[in-house]
Amino acid sequence: MVTTLPQNGPADTEARETARSLVLKSGEAAWDNRQTVDGLPLFSAFWDRAAEMPSAGGREAQFVEGAVNASEVPERDLSVQLSGWMLMEAAHTAASGDEA
């Protein structure tokens, strides 16, 4: 986590601030491009693009020989939503400066 990077000198401080900025900007982009469903966020598979609202149609994720092929609309996949929530938690921690 950004808040646990070493701080042994100016280069470490700069790297830590760069990482913090990256997390915060990514979080802002993901939040700005979300959709809202029943009052809850639906994150995009690409945080710099508007989330596509999944519909009942289209190909769903499929297990194939131990791997998972994504849904036709990736916003339907749990991994996409989980990554959005993990980013929100990381951005909150980075913004508050808390140690994880």
C-alpha cells in the first residue's frame, strides 16, 4: 500500500507521492465513470471510460478448461466490481494517510 512505502530519503518521498497520486487519480476516474444501480455504484472495466450497464442479454462469463472467459459486458463480472471497490478502499486510505 502507498502508505507503507519506505521513507528513507528524498527519492522515497517522491516515489511515495507519485504512487499516492496515481491511486487517487485512478480512484477519481473510476468514481466519475461509474453508473448507479439501486443507489449503489457499478464500476467500469476501464476506469477512464463510462461503465456500461449490463442487460439480461449477451454472453455471460464462462469457465473453460480452468480459466474464465469474461462476459460480453465486463461490468457484469465480479472481478470488475471487486477491483473497483478495492481501488476505492485504497484511495480512501491514501487520501487519509492511514497506515494499512
